[in-house]
Amino acid sequence: MTISETTATWVDVAAVDELTPGRGVAALVGGQQVAIFLVGDGELFAVDNLDPFSGAHVMSRGIVGDRDGVPKVASPMYKQSFDLRTGRCLDDDEVALTVHPVRVEAGRVRVAVP
């Protein structure tokens, strides 16, 4: 599921320079945990921090990489990989993370919540 940018509330979460490329960070955004990732080319992604397989809020601690050019994060629990662009599980087509729009304004990362 992807959150609509037009109906969402944008929440300031961090300065861009506080993020480390290739590593995730968790933020409480609108009462829910969101995992934010800065990938090597400078692109930002935000998905739910809840691993749907284990039920633990750990996605921000996942292993960031790519699979056939698709930016992904692998859960640190059971290692399922998720497309950071769509939230789709690359190992099980019936499972997905919610994707949160993310943008940078004046050097600050902002994440959308419904």
C-alpha cells in the first residue's frame, strides 16, 4: 500500500546529513513506526518499520542492497526482502510493507502519514 501524497500529513523527522547511506533509521511518525533509508545514490525511501513475518518493529535494522537493480531491504529476522519503492515482498507476492512518501525540504527529511 502506498500513502497518497495529496491527502497525507507531512512530518519532519531528521536532517538529511544525520542519515547514513545504506543504513536505516526508525522514526515515530504520526503515532506509527516508520523505517527511513538513504541509499547510495542519495535516494530516500520510507516504509513501515513492522516486519510482517515476525511482528517485530525491526525493518530499519535490515540489510539494505538491491536485487537485480531493485533497491531493497532484507528483514533482520527471517531475511525476507522488500522492494523499497513499492513495499512488495520479493520472496512472497502476497505480503507488502506500506510505503510512505518521503521528501527533503530545506535539508530536512519529511515523511507522509495518512
